[in-house]
Amino acid sequence: MTEQDRQISEIVAQERSRLRNFIRRRVPDPADAEDIVQEVFYELVEANRLLMPIEHVTGWLFRVARNRITDLFRKKKPESLSDAAAEGEGGEVLEDLLPSPDAGPEALYFRNVLLDELELALDELPEEQREVFVAHELEGRSFREMAAENGVGVNTLLSRKRYAVLHLRERLQRIHDEFAKK
């Protein structure tokens, strides 16, 4: 296995679950979501083969995923994502805060801007805070489960999440206020 192939394999192993969860929260059909995951990683392989420089691989993967999701919604009328949340796929709290993708082009634009800003804000967090926030809020994992897995106390995990939430609130308030004026 070449060094490039090994690096791609590591990225796929490291980001697959998080990327799949990100896509599944936005795409109600599991088959469509899996297709998008495959497309994103295919594009990563192609970009690597074409020697395209990618500075922040995680951000690039999620940007490609958002673009593929948008392409999918353009092709067909999507189910409401809140329907998917009601079916137990998680993301209810975040979904309730976002404008509906069915509310027209302006709402869809605002939704995409908020999701982009959220991804950037998450990338700004220290790794430990980001991992706890993503695992609890986006993947639906319990603090007890994370504590048992990582050997870190529940109170420590709660504290990390609290700091992550404070940062995200502060970071996203400006963009929220801008759109609230409109």
C-alpha cells in the first residue's frame, strides 16, 4: 500500500462515522445518505490522485457532503428532516433551531449558512470539547457511554461540553442576529 493510500484509508476510518451521521441528519433515506458518503470519499480519492492540495481535510469533506446533499435536494423534493428526527435518527434539538429546507430559497440559504458556520465554529473548538459536543449532541451518545469508553469522568465530559456550548453560542450569535433582522 502506498503512502497516499494509507493516508486516505486513515482519513476514511477516522471520519466515516462522523460524516455518515452528519449526512444522515440531513438526508432521511439511508440509501441516499450512504450514496453521498461514498461520493464524498470518492471525491477525496480523486482529489488526492490529481494532487489537489487540501489543507483541512475534515472541513473539505463536510463541504463536499453539503454540496452533494444540496444536489440531491435539487433532484427531488426531500422529506422533511423533522420527519426523520421523529423516526429516531437524532438531531431533534439542532433541527428545531434551523429553518425548514421546504420554506423556500431564502430559508434554505440561511440554513446552509448556519450549518457552514456551525462546522467552522466546531473546528475552532479544542479537540476534547469538539468530540464531546459532537458525540452528545449530534451522534446522540450518552455521557456515561463516553466516560466508560474514554476513561474520563462524566463531570469532566459535562464541563467540556459546557465550554463548547458557550463558545458556539458566542460564535453563532452574530450570524443568527444578522438573519433575524431580515
